[in-house]
Amino acid sequence: MKLVMIGSGYVGLVSGACFADFGHEVICVDKDEAKIAALQAGVIPIYEPGLDHLVASGAGAGRLKFTTDIGAAVAGADAVFIAVGTPSRRGDGHADMVYVHAATREIASALTGFTVVVNKSTVPVGTGDEVERLIREVNPDADYAVISNPEFLREGAAIDDFKRPDRVVIGGHDERGLAVMREIYRPLALGRSPVIEMSRRGAELTKYAGNAFLATKITFINEIADLCEKVGADVQEVARGIGLDNRIGSKFLHAGPGYGGSCFPKDTLALLKTADDYDAPVRIVEAVVAVNDRRKRAMGRKVIDAVGGDVRGKTIAVLGLAFKPNTDDMRDSPAIAVIQTLQDAGAIIHAFDPKSMDQARLVLHDVAYFDDAYVAMTGADALVIATEWDEFRALDLRRVKALLREPVLVDLRNIYPRDAVEAIGLAYTAVGR
């Protein structure tokens, strides 16, 4: 089938490359001429494991193309996916729909023949109705169906999530549109991935509800971690004890410095705004957002306490800047708040991350960036692990102690056993242990 992705960012590029790998003909569209030129030259603008090979394969086979010409791309397409950004709007936290609305108008002008317009962007409930109205307003003669098809991609594991999903959610009521979507996702039938059809509004809410629930699990175990520190328990033992209950599950029960990234922060805020608009407050999610915001700076204070209560003029080495491993995404990364808290207290920051330092330089200033973890920690008064990259899991701890000015390790991701660290002579601070 001929598919078009409007937006060649994280969701659009990963989805487009995977659809092309399924055998569909895909055109990825973006207004950013530099980005499209880079993609045409085989340069990937984001870091996602395996994506460079997948894009090269699709482009080499002629099934994956890139353009800035939305009109030419949309004409004759079977389905057009809207995969543009919906960032939090300044002032009220609602999802900013300016890009979705602009893309919809351009799509409407270019439609020829029956076309399925698919919302893959994360959008508030009722957006499908608005997209339908806008298309009708711009092109009253258009023959189309509007479908909601939210994405559930984890950064760092997006390709596997797309090809072997827990579920595919399709929301709509137009049978012709649903038939096209079934055909698009037919390659997943061999893997028996469940394709769930529901109402369009149900699909839109499913995305927000899913992310809010996962954010709640993270925040819950983080608060339990704080309690563990007070009562002398180990949060890892508690998490295992409750995670083996099939009703709870073990995923998203890893205590740490709080959630970040491109989804949870903005989607929880957008859900709060939607709930407020409909006079149906979601108090649990309100608490989750508030607790998570406070937690990030609290982790900075944890580092200060570990150094003795005063970091003015001291050097703190921070390993890991991205909000999670296997991505270069710095959006709402807990490391930002941790570092800013330390800087506010007068600390000098040395930092290293395997992939995200170019992005980090855009948001974190007055930081000394290094190309090697051991060089970054040399002469520092404490070492902080803020992101659990695999290469940080097996540091030579004796070398770490020798390089540090003061033997202090603050493990905000709980990747080291306390006994092993303290046996080498490092003072060890973790989360909830």
C-alpha cells in the first residue's frame, strides 16, 4: 500500500521505516529541508538502535522516500499518517495542536480519491472529530475516513515494539477506513499481535490512560523507596515482592530519580487538562505529576547530602544525561534538574553520556563535557550515575576510587550492589536502599 508519514521525527521515521520493511511504499514528509536532505543522504537525525540500518534498507529497496512536498506525497495515497509533535502548550499544559491542525489543512488540499487520514500523534480526546471537520472545511468534496492509531513505542526499543507490539489500537467507525488499516497491519498477523478496534475517542484516551498508569507505577515505587530509606528496607526487595504478583507485574517498578522523556511528562499534563475541561478530575494523576516534579530536584539534594551537605566549589561528575539509556532524548530528563540543583548550590559539573551530549549542550550550560567516563570523573568530589547505560554497569570501581578526589558514589539508578562498592572503600548512596 502507499503510505505517507507527515512528520519525520521519532514516531514518523520509526513507523515509516518499519512499514517500508513490511513491504509498503512509504514517503516521509517534513518541512525541515535540512532534515530531509540529511535523510536522503542516509544521515539519521535521532539515535535509536537499529534505525540507521532499517532506513538504509528501505531506501535502498526504493520503498522508503523522503520529501518536503506534501501535496505530491499525499496525492494517490491509501493512508496518510499525521505524526507531528504535540508539545505541552505554554501556560496551561494542554497539548499544542498547531502542528496537527496545520498538517490536516495541507493534507485536505491534496487528497485525491478515498484516503484514510490517521492520527498517530498523541492527541487529546476529540481530535479526530476536529480533523474530520477541518478536512471537510478545506475540501468539501474529499472522500476520506479519519482513524486514530496511537503509537506505543519505547525509545531505545522502538523497532521491536513496532514489529512485535503488545497490541495495535485502531479507533474509528468507517468500515472502509478500518479495512485499510487491517491491510496495513496484516504483516503483524503472523506474530499474532492483537489488533484492537474501538471507538475513535476510546483510542485517543487509551494512549493517555496507558502513559498515565505507567507514570503512576514509577511514582508509586519512588515514594515507596523514600519510605524504605526511613524504615531500613530495600526497595529492590520490595519491588520484587510485589512485582511477582501477576495483578501488579514487575515492569516500571524500578526506583530512581523520576520519569522524563517525550511522553510521560507532557501526556500526564494533557490528561489533567482534558479531565479539567470535562469536569472529571483525575486526582491520582495530579499527585503523580506533582510528586515527580519535586523528586527530580530532591535527587540533587540527595547528592549534596552524600558529599557532606555543601558542594560549593566542589566538582561533581555525572554519568548519563538522557532520560533513559539507548536514546539521545534529553526532554524532561531527570539529569537536568539534578545538575541544575547542584549548580544552584555552587557545584562544578563534569558530564559524560554515550549519545546525548550534543542535545544536552542545548539545555545544560556551564557544564564541562567529556568523551570518556573515567576522564569525566578524574579529580571529582563525587560520582553520580544518573542514567543506567549498560557501559556504566561494569565500571572498574577500583579505578573509580583512584580517580576521584573523594570516594563518593551516588547511584541514582541502583545498578550496583552496596556490599561490592563499599568493599572497595567507596561511600555508597543509592535510592530506597
